[in-house]
Amino acid sequence: QVQLVESGGGLVQAGGSLRLSCAASGRTFSTYTMGWFRQTPGKERELMTTINWNSGSTYYADSVKGRFTISRDSAKNTVYLQMYSLKPEDTAVYYCAARNQPTWWKYWGQGTQVTVSS
């Protein structure tokens, strides 16, 4: 049974920081790419960042580049999203996901709410 379980969301003031975790279980993800998405009402789901589990290669969207960092701990089978300098526009439900194909994200977490107040 493959699962991605997210945690770490909450309420933070603008300029603050937050660390999200995504605990993966049920299989090895060494051949997968992991990603973090976010979504707000009225907006398209946004891919923020990805990491290739095996190589550690990363990608960042312009909206989060320089502020967010994705990482993984292979021993714990966990992916992290460290967020700094948070802005009210970062308010969203944040999801982790995994894929082993170029476009289809096969596994998804349940989502965790991040709210940034001004």
C-alpha cells in the first residue's frame, strides 16, 4: 500500500518560515521524481519544485526560487519542503506527489494547509 502523508502546515506571519514533510511508504521511490504542488480556490494547481530521488537533481518554479528548498532523506523515506520569507500569496493547500513517468503524477498526499497572514 503506497502512501504519501504530509505534515507541517499551519499559520505563519509574512516573512516567517515553515517546514513541510512528506512521509512516503509502501515501496522504494529510488526510481521516482518527487514534487510539491500548491492550489488555491480559483487558481490552477501549481508545480513549485521537484527532486529526483536517485540523483538529487532539483527544479524550482520562478515563484519560489530562492525562497523554498526541496530535499529528501532516503533513510527515512521522507521529502521536505523548507519555506522561507513566506508571503500572503503563498497561502494554499500544499501537496506532495510522486511520478516515474514524464507527466503523470501517480501518487499524491492528502494535502496540508499553509496560511500566511499579513
